[in-house]
Amino acid sequence: MHILIVTDGSPSADIALRLGSYLWQAHVLEKPPTLLTVVKHEVDRARAEAILAQAREQLGIPEASSRIRLGHEAEEILREAREGSYDLLLVGEQQAHGRLPLIRKGSKATRVAEYACCPVLVAKGRVGPLRRILLCDSGAPSRSILSRFVSQYARLLEGGEEVTVLHVMSQISAAPGVPGKQLRASAEELIAERTPEGQLLESDVRTLERLRIHPRPKVRHGLVVDEIVAEARSGDYDLVVIGAHPLEGWQHLLLDDLAREIITCLDRPVLVVR
């Protein structure tokens, strides 16, 4: 796995560097990461070189390479991710003091997570072993977020981790004809009744058990963002995994809004898989 770590010398970038260092020490990465900083003009190159030098020292990986790009920060990050064929983009995010201002304006991290061609790991909060993971799955088994997470990031999982697979049952997004009972059912009840959500949860559980990982299917009822944030905080998870789907029209806009809000509201690392 080859990752691109974005740094601008800010405290949030320091968190991304600590997380990148942890992934290297945990032998998750197959090759040294690449550091990237973006400045607007050529006259800023000396400042960019100073930022990279400090970042390399913090990262503690002498073999790490570095890149400087000129222009608009988010656009150049996305361009480098695309042209460099990276497996993962790691970017830091500041902690919001209120979610509405950042949601409306859009931070660098949320814009990158929305448009990147590769998965994005948004670093924030504490950094350490990923022993408790919250995976927010939805949709059909063929589009399972877990299957994409496992196929791309199996090296993150050493075995013995506890992964909670969460499905939020929301009356707002429920398909027409879904019985009211299902909108109040537990994970075990959905699995027993062989509902589409139950079949997805059951498939995820079997996948995790084959990897020697402790699965815990869970269903929450309410608004998607509120329930994911509440579960992440109450469960004290080390990593939250959400998905991005190539949808069209209003569905694409709705999904982007939900993903952006989840990233903004959470106070811990978030992995956006594709």
C-alpha cells in the first residue's frame, strides 16, 4: 500500500503525520509514504520545503519521499492523488466547534474526501492501535462497504479486532413498503427475518469471522448522521469507516452532504472507502 500524506505545518496535519507513522510501524504500508504540501506561488517554495523537512522529521521515516505542488490546495491534492496512483490519501482535519459553518463552507478534508479517486483517511482526534472499528454499512451485498474495506485494507486487520457493523434504519430514507416493525427491529431480528438489511448484516458477520475478527452487528433507528455520531462516541471507537458511492443526481448530492457532515461532526479518524 502506497499512501499520500498531506501536510501544511498545521496541528491537524501533525495528527495525519502521527497516524501515518503508526501505519508504518504497524507494517501496514508496503512502501514508504509520500509527503505532499501545496503552496500558491513559486515564491512560497522555500516555505514549502521547510514544511516538508519538519514533516519528515515528525514522521520518522527517512525513506519517505516528498512533493511540492503550486496552486489551489484541494485541487492540487486531488491531482497528485490521481497522477500518483496512490492507494490511500491521508489528510488531517481540524475539530469543528459547531458543525453548520464547516458544512456550508466545506473544509479541505471534506472536499478531498468527496472528490478523490482513491480512499481517504481523515485524521483527527487521538491516534493509536485500531482495535475497535465502527463500520457503517448500507446497500446491497454487492456494494457492501465491508467487502471493499476488507479487500483494500486487510493489512489493517491483524485479527482479534472488534468490528461493529452498523446499519441505521431511518424512516426518511426507507424504501416504500418497508413494514414499520422493521424500522424498529434489532440486528438479530432483521437477520432472523431475512430482510435485505438482515442479509447484509449476516454476510458481513460471516466475512469478519473468516478473518478471525470479532463481529458485532448493530442497528440504530433515527437520522443517519445523528445515529452514527452517537454510536461512534458511545462506543469509543478508534476508527469509523463510511462509504462513498458513484451515484447520480439528487442521490449523489444527498450522499455527499451526509458524508461531509459525518466527517465534520466526528472527533476521531474516519476512513472513506470507494
